[in-house]
Amino acid sequence: MTDSVTASDVASLASGHDDPLIFQRILSSMRDGVISIGLEGEIITFNEAAGRILGKDPAEVLGQPFAEVFLLDEAFDAFNEVVFKAVYEAELTHSVEVMLERDGEVLDLMVSSSLLTREDGGEKRRLGVVVVVTDITEERKRRKIKALFGAYVDPRIVERILTSSEAERSRREDMTISFVDMRDFTGWSERLAPRQLVDLLNRFLGAVTEPVAASGGITDKYIGDSAMAVWGAPFTDPATQARDACNAALGQIAALAPLRAALATDGIPGAERLDAVVGIATGDVLSGDIGPLASRNYTVIGNAVNFAARLQEAAKMYGQPILLTAETAALAGEAMVTREIDRITVRGSDTPVTVHALLGRAGEVDAQRIDFAARYQDAIAALRLRDWDRAEAGLTALITEAPDDIPVRLMLARLTALAADPPGEDWDGVWRGASRASAAGPAKSMR
């Protein structure tokens, strides 16, 4: 609980030092209050820490009867009870948390009392009572805050808030951000009664939060039917942040099957349709206490946060469970298998972003899917180079193999529009055909 000494520790210390000067020096250096009371009830020892905690001047109380100093003040009733227990139950050391109201302030104290004895001719001779008082007000506040927010905020965030200054909590560096979102929440809200909807949402968020914790990430916040999580310093290893986030995303999608089964068992209509999408981005963000003084939140802000949120939206339109930026894919390295999907600009930014679909962990993705991804990448590379014939040949072969593959269908439609109305020489490969509704697809929807 604390690093403070107990009354029995002080009693042992006192019995081991015949030199009163040394003992007084030890007491004066202690951060805990130490009081010793003689058999006649007089206060023999009252160090500076005891005076500071209890609001008494040591010079004024030394030599005074304990009863006159403390018993007449009702504020010390709980304190006095612990002191007297040392006399009533001499064989035990008593440690109790008590509250003391002093000068309009409520203090939380740990009071420990023990009988003070000394060996004399093989027998223990009673000398009095020793009391140790520790101010645990701040520690108790921390415990209350942890208990209050433990069910809502990651304990690592709570600990950081409690143990560091606002300046220390603010930092700017690369982190990996993910957003997971339930698909068709509007439809669910129309089909289910309010109580069922709340239950579904809680179970969904619980299912997608567990993989985040398992991969070391921090669930930053819940936003309706979505959850935001972060990886990176100071909470997780920066070197593995992208891979950890990808592992969490795969775990989130995998958690849906058992959740669907459980919902079906509980009679939730349409449980088999429950689905989710994930967007992941890595980049420079600012983390710290964000918001007005009356309502601050420890969170992260920056382009990477915006990209992750937009990729979660785009994932639905591209028909991919998990989308991530090229930066995240590169940082995840060979541990993850990805498929390049498109180059887009997200709402609020004109910077082109290459996005990948996360296919799975290395060794868990079959060779056919890896080959399909490689041939798709060759085809869209040809499209960006305006090599319409090579792009068409590649995409046509792919659509024959996978007629329901949304990115391939999208690129074929886009190819038709681009071949008929070629872009300028300064084209960066990003689709911005606002008037070409047939080929705009997801890219247009992101604008």
C-alpha cells in the first residue's frame, strides 16, 4: 500500500538504540509521523512529520498529557481508538485507515499503533505506546480514480495521468491508429428494440476491444458503434506498433464469427449479418490532454487519426474487412500479407494515400490469394502509367477468376472512363472523376 514504516518497526528501532540523540535524528528525518506515549499518558515523542500531518506544534505537545491534546477533540476519535487498541490488545500491531478533518480539509491517514516494550532481565517491560501516522490522501485519491475510471479507460492512461504532469503527457511522434466500425448500424437500430440494440452494441465493442488489449494496444475511445485504438510510445513498443495493430485488426474480424453464433443462440434476428470494418494508419500525431479545462480527454490527434477513420469508411466501399496505409503495411513488414488496393485522397486532405487490404499473417494466406494480389498490383500500375491495353488484359483475367472482387470491378470501370478521356500529364494516379459516376466508386465517395 505504502512504503511507510509501521508502529512495530519504530518500536523495534527504539528498543535497539540506547542513544536518544541518534533516535531523535532518525525520527526527524522520517516522512511519517511518529508519536510515543508513556505509561502515565504523557507524550514523549512527537516528530515534525506528526506535527505537519496532525496540525500540532511538536514543541507545544511534548510532555503534555495525550488526553488533553487529543481526547477532547472529536475530530480525533478514530485516531484515538487505534492508539488505545495498542494497550487493550498488546500482542498485536494495529493498522487502520482513518479520516481526519483538519482546517476544512479531509485527510486520509494510515494509523499504526503498537505497545512499546524493552527486554529487562529476560522479561518484557512496558514503556508505553508508539504510533505511526502516514498521510495517504493522495494515494487514496489515486485508488478512487482508478476504481472510477477502470471500467472505461485503459489503466495505463489512468496511471500516466496520475503520475505525470500535463507537459510530460504531451508528446509528438509516430503512432499507429485504428478504427473499427460495425457495419449497418442504422439497420440494426431499426430492427432491434432499444434494450437489444444496447446489448448488441456492448457485446460488439467488447469483442473488438479484447484483441486490442491482447496485442498491447490502448482503446482510446468509443464513438457510437466504433472504437479507436492506438499503438506506440509511451505505451507500446514503437518498433512493433504497426504489426501489433494488424494483429489486433485480424483478431477483431475473427471475433465476429463466435459473436454471431452467440447472438443467434440468444435469438437476435439477423445475427448472421453482423459485420465490421477496420481502418489503420501510421504517422505523426500529437498525444496528450486535449480539450477545455472542464472536460479534458487524454487522446491523440493528427493526420494519421483522420486517415484511419477515413479508411474504415472506405473499407466498406472497397469490400475489404481491413484497410491500411502503405506506411503501416511497410512497417508491419514481412509478418503481414497485404494487397495494394488503390491510391486515394481522403476528405480534408489533398495528399494522395496508397491503401492496402490486410489479407492475413505470413504463412496463413494461401498462394493463390498472394498471386492474385500481385497480378492486381501489376494491372493498376499499368493503369497509372496509361498503358490501357496491359491494364485491361490484367484486369480482365482477374475478373474472370473473381467476378465478385469489388476492387477489380472498380478498376475496370475506371479504365473505361480513363481510356475514353485520358488524364493530363501531371496525373498522380488518383481518381478524381467527379462527373464519371460509373467509375467513381469508392474514390469519389471519399471526396
